[in-house]
Amino acid sequence: MYTRFCAMLSRASLWIAIVGLLLVVLCVQWQVVGRYIFNDTPTWAEALAMLLVLYVTAFGLAVGVRDSGHIGLESMVQLLPEVWQRRVEVLIHALVGLFGALMIYGGWVWAKAKWNEVKPMLGVTDAVDYFPFIIAGILIVLFSIEHILAIFSGKTVEPAWE
């Protein structure tokens, strides 16, 4: 049940990242059209595109962690005795989960610090720049736990996009 929940979160994150990427393209296109056709550059388009890039990256990062798309040294682990392979894989996923927890903490600290500042081009709080770190951190922790549980149960985590 936990794996199905994580797969659903991963698929939703992937779709959010795809939609966000399309919105980035539309923002940039609107900025180009405004500048060269209407001679009136929309000031919000670049700021929104840069903000969306943070969200696209965060959701894509989380999906990459779940689907094991991140850089790894599996060949080194394969050289170890079988009993050590499992221990090292658990350690790797625990460290990735710790990194996610640090992302949550750091994002929260910065979001609180920037809450009262406003982005002049968008009229929203500067804290929105740090929400993707919190969201991605939560997803990374959940997905790392899923990988650790899978290792102990002798299963593998199947990518959500397959």
C-alpha cells in the first residue's frame, strides 16, 4: 500500500513537473511576443518562468530519487559481498533521506525568513522560492523510506512512469 501511495505521488510529481515545464515555455514565449510584436515586455513573465523552474526541478528531483534516476555507484556496490551490498544500499537510501530532511529544514528556515518580503514582479511572498525545497524534501524522505522498506522485504521499487 505504501508503494502504491509513493508511486501515485511520483506520477503526480512527474505530471506537475511536465505542466510546469510547459508553463515555463509559455511564459518565455509570451515574453518574446510581448517584446518583439507588441513592444511591451510583460515584466512578470521572466519572474514567473524563473519561479516555475524551481518547482520543475524540485518535482523532477523527487521523481528521480524514487525511480533511481540519480547518479549512483552501483558497480562498486556489486563488488561487495552480498551481505554488505544490502547494508550499503540501506545506508545510501538513508543518506539520501537525510539530505531530503535537510532540504525540508533549510527550506523551512528560509521560507520563514523571507515570508514578509514580496517579489516585486509577481506580488507574492519571497517564501514561494523555498516551498519547492520543502516539498521535494518531503517526497525524497518518503521515497527513501520506500526504498529501504523494499530492500528489507526483498523487493525492488518499480519506476512510476512504466
